[in-house]
Amino acid sequence: MPAPSSSSCVFVVLGAVGLTVSVLACAAIAVVLDFAWSEAPSTNASWELDVPPPVYGPLPALTLRDDRGQPLEAGQLHGQLTLLQFVPVLPFLRQVQERLEADGVPVRVVTVTPPASAEFHPDWRRLRDSGHLLLLVDQRLQVRGVYDSSQASPTAERVIADARCLRFCRPL
């Protein structure tokens, strides 16, 4: 098998750098939002918001591969309310999805983790337990929420309220 050309290696490195920059930008947004948000509403508070959550920008064009190697492109999420989770917290995601579906809010859950066989450059630093980035993406592929799912209970309430509002609130 021939060795990969240097130009293909450059594209792989640029792709990895691009994804890393996107994740870091989303994490920065999460820090700003955490500062801007007050405490999550109590569990008996009304979940209806007066206005839908803000638009933070479009979901970047990306292609991910599932565990069977099949591609999942951002465009395939069009028309669906989607939770896109980096470093998945599965019990948290199950709880949020079950509560939303019980309220008639269908949501697609997509988790992103590097494959076990992923090769990392020796100079790269792989972080573990460094926060759990969760994006709420609306039906038009606009990022509508950026959350830290390591704070499961208050984050779950906020995600559920925002997703419900995207489903039921009047547009601005």
C-alpha cells in the first residue's frame, strides 16, 4: 500500500484543526452564555418562554461518520430539531430526549467522539473530562443553544425549555 502523499496529510491536519477551532469557538460561546444566563427555572416553573432562544449562527458544514462508517452531513439534519453532543453524557441525553418526546417535541440526538483507532499527532494534547459541549440546532441548521452538559440538572432544564420553545413558541 503506497504511503499517503504529503498533500493528503496536509488536508487531514487542516480538517482536524478546523474541527478543533469550531469546538473551541463553541466552548467559548458556552462560557459567555453561562455568564449571561441566570439560574435555571425551578422544576415547577412554566417552561413557556416569551421568545425563542437566539440564533448564534449556522451549524458549520461538517461530515461525521457513524460507527458503521456511514457519513452524516450537516444537511441531513435539516428539518429536525437536533442535539449535537461532543463528549457524550448518555444518561443526561436520554433524560432530555425522553422528556421532550413525552411533551411532543421530537428531537434527534447525535454524539461526536473520536474513534478508538484515531491517530493523534504527538504534539496534540488529548483532553478528557474537559467539559461536555452540547449544541441545540434548529430545523434550519441554526445553532440555538450552547450548553455544558456536565452540569446535568440545570442544563437539562434549560435545554428542555429552549427545545420546547423552538417547537411551540411563535417566531419573532
